[in-house]
Amino acid sequence: MQHTDAQNKKPTEDATSPAGHTDTEIIPGAGKNDKAFATLAAQYALAGHALMRNERGSLFAMRWGQIKLLADLGEAKQYLAQIGGQQ
């Protein structure tokens, strides 16, 4: 069997994505806070509540027409534990 260079070639590189680079964002622009919020929102949903965030970043827990204002993700985690959600 004859050895060719084609068998050893790696994917081509460009300025934005070097070959073999897999550390890319799934959701462009989503930072750690966005991922933490999405995880908490899913946990709230499993507990039968909704966790919402408005355009100013304020957090709200909602269920059956009742709304609770939450100061930050830390308080949202505490409230999730209080309502019996998993963390």
C-alpha cells in the first residue's frame, strides 16, 4: 500500500476557527449567567413554577398568577430550594 499525504491532512484552518478547535459557544453571546439562568429556569419548570427575566435583567418566579421578585440568581436558587425544587 502506497502512503499518500492526503491520508495525513487535517482540516484546514482559518482566522476564526483553528483546526481541531471545538470550544465554541452553542448559543452565540450566551455567557455563564445565561447558562446558569437557563439551568435554573429548567429546574423551576420541573418544580411547576416559571422563572422569568425581563429586558432589564430582573428575575421573577411565577406560579398560578402569583409573582415573586428575586434579586439575583443566588436568591433564585434559595427560593427554588424553598419551593422544593432540586439543585
